[in-house]
Amino acid sequence: MCRLAEVSRAGYYRRWRQLAPRREQAELRNEIQNLALNDRPCRHYGYRRITAELRRRGWCVNHKRVLRLMRTDNLLCLRRKGFVVATTDSNHRFRIYPNLARKLEPTGINQLWVSDITYVRLAESFVFLAIILDAYSRRVVGWAMETHLQAILALKALEMALSTREVIPGTLVHHSDRGVQYACGDYIARLEAHEILPSMSRVACPYDNAMAESFIKTLKTEQVEGQAYRDLDHARDEIGSFIEQVYNRQRLHSALGYRPPVEFEDTDPAPLPGLRQAGALNTNCP
């Protein structure tokens, strides 16, 4: 090519070093902007997840370079802490179960479920969302939304999880906080009917239920904040769509090697049902 064009090889490469990197830089910045501004699952991604998504799309790029470009284009996410509504009432007469999940490392799905309840602001009131998350794949397997905090809210989320997952008796731990919705007789009876082991967090230790807390933070940041839900049905439709279509099927999770939960479950070899413990279960822990 150089002979046909009557140019030297050194001249060709000097010209290439001047033009090609600039062109590639412009294309990369355009791709980052499209992801950060126009792609719904990526709108709230930080530079690490943007880097992972770029690599999934065939780009060979370093996270430091992505950080620099996102900072230059003012695309880094800024988060603020919002108003918090109390959803946990642990002052009740029901039994508090030992923390079985503290030292438990699931090796497959349906070995450890974590659950929690949060609030969602409507135009003039609040509604409440109960979720159940599979700790192995981070997939939301059950959820329910109501205008109250009664036990039926958590029970509906549990019923959804049981209807969509095949649970082998005696192999699943269900972890929650000490709220009355999870400690009441109806909820415990439903767990015992399927031979699911109840587990509850220690007092004032949010790290025991960190996976559920992390999902709620993601939900609030990427879906709820900035939205104006008209009523319960509107909020249920929008949040349900986010959970089923975006969070479970599209959003990249760093703990899963930057894969969505459904993809992780489909590609990860499923081990035999059972539980692996990082340490002996301490049934006397608070």
C-alpha cells in the first residue's frame, strides 16, 4: 500500500498516530455517552460497570480511561440520601430466630434467600414493597407491594418466590430482619410447611442483610428517585417492570462477574442442592 501511494512506511505510521487514536477516542466517548444517557440499565452505572458493559460490546478499554472520559464529560453519578420511612418493628412478642446466614456461603440457587421491606413515595402517600432475593444469583425471586405494612405483604412476596422456584425441603435458609412481618406465626408457619429454615439478623447490624439492603439502594437510585407515581397500580407496574426486565435480566452485577442474574443462572453450572458453611452454625448467636 505504501509503494502504491508512493509514501514511506515511517510517514504512514506518523500520520496514523496523529489520526487513528483521535478517531477511536471520539467513537469511545460517543459510546460512553450513549450508555450513560440513553441506555436505561446503564444510566446510573459508575465507571466500573460502564467499563464492563463496553467490554461486553467488544471494546478493549481500561477502567481508568473510562473514569477519565466520564469525569471530563460530567457523566459520573452523584447520589444523595433521601427521606427514610421506618418499616421495621422489632418490638413484638414473637420468637427471634438465630442468625444462620452470617457464615453461610451458598454454592447454588435456592440455598439462601434474603428479604426486606422498604417504602415507595406516591404523590400524596406511601406504599410498601417487600422483596425476596436469592443470595447466590442476586435475582429477585419474589416481591409484593401494598399500601400497608401488615404480614400479608411479606407473605405475598414469599408466595411468589415459592411459586417460581423449586425448593428442596431442608436445604433453604430464609434470612430477614427481626420485623414483626417475618416473625409472626403465619409467616413462620408458611416457612415450616416447606421446611425452610428461618434466620434473623442481629440487633443494629445492617451488614447481616447487606444483599437485600444493596438491592433496595439500587432500586431507589435507578428507578424510584425522580419518578412521580400516581397510585399503587402505577408504582406496581413501573417497579415490577424494573425488577423483572431491567434488574434481573439486564443490569450488570459486580458480584456476578458483571453479568445479569438471569444470565448468571443460565450459564453458571448448577451444583447439587446443599449448603456450604464458612464456619459451624452458631445457634446461640444473638
